[in-house]
Amino acid sequence: MDTEGAEIHFRRLAERALREVAAEPDVLARVASVERALTVTGAIDAHRAEAIKADLRIAVKAREPRRPSAPPGLGAVLRFPSRRQQFTATSSGVALPGSAELRRASPAASSPRAADRVFPVAAALPLGSGNLRGTLHLLAYLQDGAGARIWSAGRVAVRDQIGRAGRRGHAIARLDTLRATDDEGGAYLLHVGRMGSSNDVWLGEFYLDPDPPAGIRWLEIGDPAVRVDLTPPDPAPRVTVGPSSLAPGEHYLHRLASGWLVNGFAEDVGEVLDALRTAGALPGDSPVPGQLAALARALDGGPAEPGLPEQWRIATAATAPHDGYAGLGTRLPDLDGATITLLGIRASEDGDSALNLYATGVSADEPLPWLLWVRDACGWHAVSQWPRGGGADEAWVECQVVPPPTPGDWLEVLACGRSADVRVTVPVRWSGE
């Protein structure tokens, strides 16, 4: 790859943007698009690209006409936390502005390790006491040197004593009172670990204290008790690994196609294609740019065109609308330095469907380094790319799935990395909302 040529191209693009920004403010967004393409493909170092972009921002600011200063308004005097600040996910529990964390850090948060036991579970935990209403669906059981934990997801509503919406972070932290017993008579406390929330959907983990023995067959959680089968599935998930057939630039264009399918519209990628070709990340005879153009025409209302990659022809036929959850509980082989554990999937007739996963070796502040697709009996489904929570070396993720998956007894997930493609077929059991 021509990294020097990529940097020269990006610098020239920034210089041109500076000349054109007054007449075409949109040019700065195109610079950012090219930056993402070059950094994700490894054609230019992310720190060097950010330095070039920072210089561009300073130059643009210097050319702006000066405005007369004004006294601070009310908004400058009264600082209200944003909605994101009011409830944030942390790697060790729930934290609210100006307060200490609500519980001690979980062992899993302080010592992430490759899971020794990972398998799906299928149970629903109703929440009908106190000010919590809803159902938590238990999706995956993980046990390793950091402890045992159960990942869960569900729609959770919080009400105060007079029926108004309350603060989900405080309320869910009270789930630390959950207790469990196993088939050998062992007793456990379930503590709320890493967690996050989006709208009324909660995704997080419970970790068991003390750590249970490896051979237990079931847990009964809560009162009234809900039994969770801890027997690994039979048949086991089928995992295959093959080499990637895509050049770095082609892999990035497939990521763009996935994003277009999730969002339902295409964007102009002319500048991106020029940059990838200049960097040597996109072969001159690659069919992917033409396929991307055909997909753009189809999303703009044109007829479906032949020759698109299989995954881009996402499912159009579906069964009746369906709300439900299915545990996946499968750890994939390491992919490009990252470890992916599939947790579960949510189907929602209102379009808010999602694939849940946990990954180490990635940052929660960046797009995922691999491309994900889901297939069921109706065909392929596109998956969004951004994580919802985590830290510098881990992320727990709720990826949007379009169109919603349909109920069935199996599900296939395809993870496409730069070095390899990993395909896993998992037997699933769906539970309703």
C-alpha cells in the first residue's frame, strides 16, 4: 500500500477544502469521509490524519469573519447535563454525574480473559416488583478465569411511586438483590456488572458470587424462581474459517454498503474511491465500485440489478411481525487481533432489531474492525457497525439489524475481517417479549 501517496492525497484534499469551504461548506464532511476510509484501511496513520484535519480546522476558523462579543446568555450560566451524561454505561457498573459508582467493580471488568465456557441460554426473567417493569431475557452464559456471568437484554421501564418515568440506572442497580441456587445446592448472589441502555432497551451482565463449579447443570434465579438450563446445546454451533477474498479498499466499500442498507440511502463516494485508488488499497480492476453504484441506484428507487454480492441482496420476504429474543452464546476464533463473543439477537416488529455481542481487543470509541452479516431462513440481514459501550480494549455492542430477523431454529452470523472470514451457524430458541 502506498502510505506516502495516501498522505499526499489527503493533504491536497485538505488544501482544496480550505479554498472551497466558503462556497461549499459540505466539503469538510467529504474530508472526514476520506479520512475514515484511509485510516480504517491502514493507508494513513490515524494520528497523522487527525493532525492534518486539525490544521484544516484552525485555518478555516482563522478565515471566519470576526463577530462582536456578547455577554453570556442564560445557557452559559446554567449548565445542565446532557441526556447521555445523566445515564452512562461504564465498564464496572452504573455511574451518575457527581456520584460514586453504585457498586464495586466486577471481576470480569477488571480481568477480561478468553472465555472457557460459552453457550447460549434461553430464559426470561420478569420484573414486576418495586419500580421496574418489563422482562430481562437471559442470552448467554460465560465462565472463565474472571468469573461466571450471564448476559441479558430486555425492555425495562422504570416508574417512581406515583407512576412517572424514573431513573433507570438507580433502579437496575437494585437488581443486586437477586439470588440463585444450582442443581447441587449451591447459593449465589447476582450482581449487576457492565451495562448500558438505549431508549428503553437494557443490555448488560450479571456476575455470580461466588464463582460456581464448572459442572452445574442449571440455575434457578429470583422469586418466583426461573430455571436457566446450563447444558451446552446439542448440536453445538458450527464454526468455519476461511481466507478473506477482499482487498482493504474493497472491505471498506462493503462496510459502506452495509451502512447504506441499514440506513436506507446511499451517499456520494467519489472522493473516497479516488483516495483508495491513490493509496493502492483498491485494485484498478475491482468490481466493487460498480456494485456499489448499482446498489445506490437500487436504494434510490431503481430496479434491483444482477451481480450484487450475495449479502447485499438482503431479505425482502418475511413472516408475520415478530417480537422476541434468542441467545447465541458463541465465541468466535480470534479475528484481526479481536475476540468476538456473540451474545444474542433481538427481533422487533417496530424495526428496532439488534445483534448483541461482546468483544475484546477493540475500542468502544471506534467503529468495529470487522463487517457483520446475519442470515436466517428468509435471507441476509445488514448489521450496523458502532458499539454502544465499553472501554479502551473492550466493547459490548448492540448492532442494529435490518430487516428484522424472523423466527426459526437456526441463525448464521458472518464476520468478515481483513485477514479472514468467520462463519458460525447457531441453533436458536426464541422467547417472546
